[in-house]
Amino acid sequence: MSSRLRQLARKVVHLASGEIPARICGIATVLFLARHSGVVIVGIYALAQGMVQYTYPVIDFGLRHVGARLVAKYPQAGDEIVRRVQKATDRNGAAILPFLLAYAAITRQPADGIKS
């Protein structure tokens, strides 16, 4: 039992070793933008982050879970499954990209308050 706990702790540390720096870099990016570009740019950045967060489920469309299930069921076909899932995800992303660009184009972005 204790070896399983050690394995679990090792895996948690391994995941946290990437997650913690990613969070710190995200906060540092917002602070840098706020300090050097102003609050308007931080708002635009937050809008972009929100758009990514809410469109990811449409782009992924459950393919990650389906791919994981198929790889678990047919491990010998893992490379082909991964390739097809990535291709479908790319297609979904390309399909939603025009809508994101249209939204970004019609969004008003005030020019005042932007530092140069």
C-alpha cells in the first residue's frame, strides 16, 4: 500500500511541477501587461482568454475522451487513433476560427487608455 502512495505522490509532484510554473507565468503575464500596456490591454487579454476557455469544448467535442477510450481498448492502433483525433480537433478548430475572428472584428476596442 505504501508503494502505491509513493507512486501517487510522485505523479502528483510531477504534474504540479508543470502546473505551478504555468500558473505563475499566467499571473506574471497579466501583471506585465497591466504595468506596461494599461488596463485596456489587460481587458482585451482577458476577453481572449475567455474566448479560448469557452470555445475549447466546441473544438475538443469530447474527442480527447473518445481517443483515450479507443487507445485503451486498441493499444496497437494508438498512433493511428491519436493522428485521427488530432486531425478532427484541428478541423473543429479551423471551423470555429472564422466566428472568433468575426467576433474580434466587431468588438469595439477603445484607443484611449492604451500606453505606448
